[in-house]
Amino acid sequence: MNVTIWNEHRHEKTNPRVAALYPGGIHEAIAAPLRAHPAVGTVRTATLDDPENGLPVRVLDATDVLLWWGHVAHKEVCDSTVQRVQKRVLEGMGLIVLHSAHHSKVFKALMGDTCSLRWREATDRERLWVVTPAHPIAAGLPAHFELPAEEMYGEPFGIPAPEHVVFISWFTGGEVFRSGVTWQRGNGRVFYFRPGHETYPTYHNAHVQRVIANAVQWARPVVRIADACPNTAPLEPLP
Ligand code: ZN
């Protein structure tokens, strides 16, 4: 299985706190445990400032599951890149959308909704409850786990009704949020996972790493079928 981790890679270059937490970039922090995972083959990374946003056709053709982290530069992602990614998801590529990528062009294009939410950057404690324990993305996780410091995201979350809600988060301030949700889009599987604010060490958390590894395996393509709308001959003689 070939995994590509896309990161806009901007906070790490301008905020020393983020650079200290993620010296190789958020993409490398996500990549490291996946590179050590027996079910994952190639792990590559791509960033916004790479040619064609790091996602030319040849990269997407060689990607089974794409992970996406973005925040301040959603508008800088080329519309042609968004169209290529959306097409590949509809053909069968898996997509895992992380944290502030809820407002990425790619996610909004696939959801067809606002994808808006309430938020607060005030070092809330987050407790994630596993609400669908039989789902493959919850494999090996405890009934709940905590992140001692995170940005708060609260409901209502402007998304279409998910196929499964795997996690619900509770925050110190009292809010709740559907923090791990799945959809099918065309032949592809999509998973949104909430934690991952850049100024906290979230991607170094073992439970978060487990969720991402589970999600990568769950999202791998079952089929890859190019979009077509063919005029077809009948199988039986027509009267
Ligand atoms: Zn954030």
C-alpha cells in the first residue's frame, strides 16, 4: 500500500513553537510511525509549494491513501489540484482529512457542504470517546482517551450525515464534536479526524498514531474504476 501525506507546511516555517514540535514538518511526524507499520509500503510526502502542489497525476496514480493537513493556505491550493484529488477519490483512492483541513477545498468539494464549526484556541482538554468500537478505525483503542491540550472544535459541524461516527470528542469548555467520521464518495473512502492543532504535540500521541494507522488500512482502495458514462449494447436480443 502506497501512502502520500500532504501538508501545506507553512506554520512550521514561521512559528518557532510549531517548528520545535515538528522539526521535520507535520507531514514527517505523521509519516514516521506509518513508515514503521508492517501493513504500509511506501510513504511519501508532498507539500503546497512543490510543483503542482506536490500532487501531479503520476503521484496520485501511485497513491492508495492520501492524508491532508492544511490551515492557513487553503486558498493557495490550485483548483486543478483539487479536481485531480477529487477525481482519484471518486475512482477509489482513500482520503484522510486531518484537523483544520475541514475547510480545505478538497474536503469541501467532496462533502458539498460548509464544513464549518465552532472553535476556540485556549488549551482545552479533549476526551475522545469511541462510539463505534467495532469499526476498524477504532481497533486496539481504549473506550476513551485524552489529549491534555488541544484546540476546541464544537458542533454544529456542517457536514453531510456520515456513514459512521467513530469518535465523539468532549472538551473542557463543555462542547462536543463528531471528531472521527466516515463517508463513501464514489469508489473511495473518506475519513475526517479532528485532533491535530499545530501548536500541540498531538501527532506524537500514541493513540492518535494508532487511529491514523487504522484509518490508512481502512481507507485503502477496494477497486479503482475510471469515471465513465458509457452507451452500452444490450446483453439480450431486443424485440
Ligand atoms: Zn487548529
